[in-house]
Amino acid sequence: MSHISPATKARLMREMSLLSNDPPPGVAAYAPDPTDMMCLRAQITGPEDSPFEGGIFLLVVNVTGRYPYEPPRCRFLTPVYHPNVDSGGRICLDTLKSPPAGSWSPAVSLPSLLLSIRSLLAEPNPDDGLVPDISELYKRDPNGWRREARRRTLTDATMRRLEEVEMSLDRERGGEEEGVVAGGGHDSGCESKAVVAKNSDGKDGGSVDDVDPNKGVVETWHDGGSKNARTPAEKESDNDAQDGGRQNKRSKLCSRK
């Protein structure tokens, strides 16, 4: 891990252990690179009695070097038809904003943060909406919003779609590491290129740049970190650990919805 204090590393280790061994209902997370716990992926199952029920939603979680004094940067990669989630997967949630604009505090943990995001799916806040059209529909025609959100969930939030996006992310990460080995350079950030699943209308989620920081979403995904070069044997070992982490994570999601 780069640019991280021993205290932050210890806290992340504890919280990831909790997410692995006793996660909140409907929440799971893992580190795609076992050597870098600042760049995480999470999965959230759609809450019961919501139009997202039965769906499985992939997020990226970028823990900054100032954690826990600064909130992680979270973004959905699975399209979500929701007043507080825009087409780029950015989330408008007070817990994701530092004071005075938001309610983040060092007492908030990764498990509780992911649980708050899951709760937001069940309880939209259209008065602080990120997408005006969806917020207006939610207020004017709640049942119409539910029907459209349900339709898109059944198309976009499937395990097949999730696995496609994860495979794309893994290929990109593998290509970046090959470049480091070949060129001796360093890559910065969790994901050098934003990968957002196409929604049911065939449109992608847009760019992650030029975002209003007052909405509690991030402007970029680069934190100045670097990745170390990996040998083929190390990469194979990482892939095995990664695949095992995914299987463990999915089994927990299935048993703790």
C-alpha cells in the first residue's frame, strides 16, 4: 500500500476482516490487489421491498491516505436508476461528505458506510437529488419510478453483468501491471480508466470528471499512489487470491441478504 500510515493500515485490516467474517446483511467487499487495500471493490444486494430487490450492484471504493479523517470515494459501476445516483455512478449521500457539508466522521467504518449506501437504495432522498429528472419523477409518480427502476434492475443488476464488469477491470489492471514491468513506470490511482457498465438503454455511465464537490462525489480517481511491478508467479498468486475472495464474498451475499 502506498501513502498510508501504519495506523490507517491497521484500521483497514480490521475493517476488511470484519467485512470478510461478519459483514452487514447484503454487503461484501474485497481488495482486487491483495497488496493494496486502498483500492477496494464492494457488492451490495438490492434491499428487500425495493425495486432493486434481487439485483446485485458493484461499486469501487477508493480509500484516501487521510482515512479515516476523510471519507472514502465510492462509485457504483452497476447502473442504478435512483434520484441520488447519477449516470456516472456517483452517489449523493451525507455520509460521503466531510463536514460542514456532510456528516462523515472518523467513527464511521467501511461496513457501516456500505450499509448506509444500501439503505439509500431503499430510501431515496429526492429533495437532495443528484439527477433532476429522476428526482422529479420520484416525487410526481412514485409508482412510475418504481416500475422503471425495477425494469432496469432486472436488466442491469445481474450476476452476469457484474462478472463482465469485474473481468474488464481485471484485464485493465493486468495490462497496467504489464506496462509497469515493461517500461519501469508507475501507475497512479485505483482505476486509471473509469469502467462503467452500460445500462439497459445501451448508454454508458459518462465521465468521472468535473463533478460538483458540494454534492459529495469525487472529481477524480487518482490519489498519486503507485503500483509495484509483479512477476508472473506473483500475478498468478494474486489472481488465485482474488478469485477466492470473490467466491467467498458472493457466498456471504447469498446467505446474508
